Amino acid sequence: MHTLLIRILLFLLPFSAFAAFSPAEWGFALEESISNYIVSSVTTMQVPTHPVPNDGLRYLWPGTRTNQNDALIQSVLCAGPDKCIAPCHHGPDQWCIFPAVNVSGSFLYGESVIASSGDLLTIEHSYDASSGEITQRVSRAGDVITSYAGSFGAPIQYHIRFECHDAPEDILMLTTVYSNTTLTFDQPVNLTSKVEYGDALTTGLETTDGNKQWSVEEINFQDSECEGS
């Protein structure tokens, strides 16, 4: 196993209504001309310490983009002064977690649930090719706390990202760790040639079944300052 730190990669900003962002990302895209798609993805996020002061918005999310209407399937951890896309009122050391779908700039979302610093949230996205339905599930201590499902196309990209919006430059996005990330494909994929590591320290990208299922032991985003509003 080894640790890699490679260049930042910028993708379309999902919350485009907000002006400023400071993104870091781990992810990959499959060629749209090939029939490969992501059957399932699962990762466990350790909820970070809440930034102080509570200015601007912070979003952390794993998500998949599909081959239909450029839909973005996101399980979003959000902190900020009552501006999260999904209605949620969190305390001073709390966040909101909710499943969301961004289709052509319009948002659909499921129930928003309070999460506290230190919580371990397991986030799973699964695609049923027979029905065309993608299901998001967020679990804590083995119990599903929120979910959302709908038909949005086949997942062909996967990203783990953090962002900050309308925040002063001295606001930190604090260290966030994703562990035991597993990605399963319908056909073998050489993922080592596709992953962009962004600002993530990554340990243990490997496959044991002929490239259909890949696992990453840890994806670690270090402390990073916002770029300002």
C-alpha cells in the first residue's frame, strides 16, 4: 500500500447558487462511449469538527454523476447559518446530512438528519439496471437514518468532495476521513488509470476480483482554508 498526493481537479460546482468555493476532490469518470457503469458505491465518513466561526457554508459529499440529464446523486453533509438546501437547523457542533439529486440545476432531496462531530456515517449508492433506479442510503451505527430513490440514469462518475461557499478566507475545512470505500462495476475497469486524487491523501487502492470491485482503505482530506467569497 502507498500514499499519493496529486494535483487538484475541478468539476462542475453542484451548488451553483453560491458564489465562492474552495474545492478538493477524489474521483474518476468512465468513458461515456463504453457501457460500463457503477453498480454500487459505499464509503464511511467520519464527521469532522464543526468550523468556528460559523460563517458561510460547508458541504462535504460523496456522489455519482449519471449518463442521463447529467444528474448528480449526492449525499450531502452541510453546515452553515440555516442555508442548507434541505431544511435543517443544527447546533453549534452539529451538521445536517441529507440525500439529494441535482438534475439540470433543480434539486430533489430526502429527509435531513442531524449529525454530530465524530459520527461515523456509512453512505451507500446502489443502481438497479432492471428498474433504472438509484437508491441512496445513509446509515449510523447500522441503522438507516435517511434515504432517497429515483430513476436518474446509470452512474458513470464518482466523486468525494468538500466545498465552502460565501466564507471568509480564514475559515478552515477541517480534516475529513473516508474509510473502507468500495466501488463495484458491471464490467472490469482499470481504475488505476482513471482516478484523480486532487488534494486527498489516499491509502490502498486495490482490487481482488479481476477489476470489477475496487476498494480504498482511506481517503483523507487535510485541513484547508477557504478561498474567500
